Amino acid sequence: MNTNKAVDLSKMEQVLEKYKNARGALIPVLQIVQAEYGYLPEPVIGLISERLHISIHEIVGTATFYAQFHLKPRGEHIIKVCCGTACHVKGAAKVLEKISEALEVSTGMTTKDNVFTLDEVACLGACSLAPAMMVDEDIHGKLAPDTVGNVIKEIRETGVSR
């Protein structure tokens, strides 16, 4: 889980002071940390453990149980490829494979330049657009393996997905 970056712990001092005697405060604290840093940095997890008297194992166990929490930095753009039934039938696996190749990352990983994180999801609720993916908040549908790279290229050039 080591990210080798210095993390400003002072941002969390006030939060942890507010929640120091609150029962059941772990999830709200993790949500605040996630919103502040974009992930749960290891030094902050240690600080939470120390201040709230919760074991690191319990914190990490809770964080890994919920999909909203991430233990590693995420990319500037999050790509979620739908692999639900409709998308699967329409070739989502090949679309995911092409995106993975284009980004040079596996599912769940972030590119070396921290621009993209690639995730596989069970359903985006865009079945009529199958196969589909979501980049940040934008849905891209009726994808084909040979054209999906254009979306990535557009984001790299413009910084936005639409």
C-alpha cells in the first residue's frame, strides 16, 4: 500500500478531533479522507488508527469492503467498462481488452502518468447502449474494439471525455 509520497496530515487533525469520541465514526471519517485525498493514504490510516483507537486491520478491512474507498491513488479520469449481461453479449470483454492495451494497465490499475484508472463494473444502467463505458460522468455507448481508442485519444488531447 506504500505510495511513497508525503501526505499532509494536518488536514485531518480537525476532523479526527471532531470524531475522537464518536462511536461508529469510521465510515464518515473515511469518506472525508477519500474526498480530501481521492484515496486513503497509508499515513492517514495510521493517524486514524491512533486517534480513534481502531486497529489498522479494521480500518483496511472496512475500506476494502466498500467500493467507494480506494487504498491507492486514482487517475484524473476514471474509466468504468460495463461487463453486465447486455454489454457482455455485445462484446464488452474485447472493448475492455482494447482499453487495457491502449492504457497499458490491467483492470483496477492506474496509468503511470496518473491520468486514467481502469475499472470493470457489473452494470452502468445503459443497456440500450451496449457495450458501454463511463468516463468520469459521461457514458460512451455502442463501442467497438477498433474505435474505443479514439475516446482515450480525445481525453489525452483535450482533457475531457466529450
